[in-house]
Amino acid sequence: MKSFFSKFDSTVLTMAGLRMLSASIEFSAAIVMLILNDVKKAVIVNSLLAIVGPIIFIITMTIGIFHIADQVSYGKLVFIGIGVFFILFGIYK
């Protein structure tokens, strides 16, 4: 199994691992909602997911941007940062 993972860049593996963690949390929350079988409690669980999603997004983007920072001009990094800001602004507004 080690040779399978050695084919991938460690940054890509980290980013993909965080996305798998996020997916696992989302799937677990869906199961919890089904088990609770109550709309009010399901809304509470869903509100917790609204916190987890953006945190995973920010961490994943930060890891990716740090990895490509030496390959991209400062102007492009500013545009990437502005894009991430607009995504987060759109989520919360």
C-alpha cells in the first residue's frame, strides 16, 4: 500500500485526505440526522456542518497555495486570495 501512495505528491495527498475527512464528517452527520429523526435536531446538526465545511476549505486552499506560491507571481496570488475571499463572503452573506 505504501508504494501506491508514493506515486502522489504529499501536498495532494494531504489536500485529498482533508476532503475525505470532510466527506466522512458530512456522511456521519447525515446518519445522525436519520437516527435522530427530528427536524429541529437535524437543523442543529446541519448548522454544525456549516462551520466544518469552510474550515476544511480554508485549510485545503492554504496548503495548496503555500505549495504553489514559489511558482506563481504575486499578482496571481492576490487574485487567488481575492477569489477565496469572495467564496467565503458568498457563503456567509
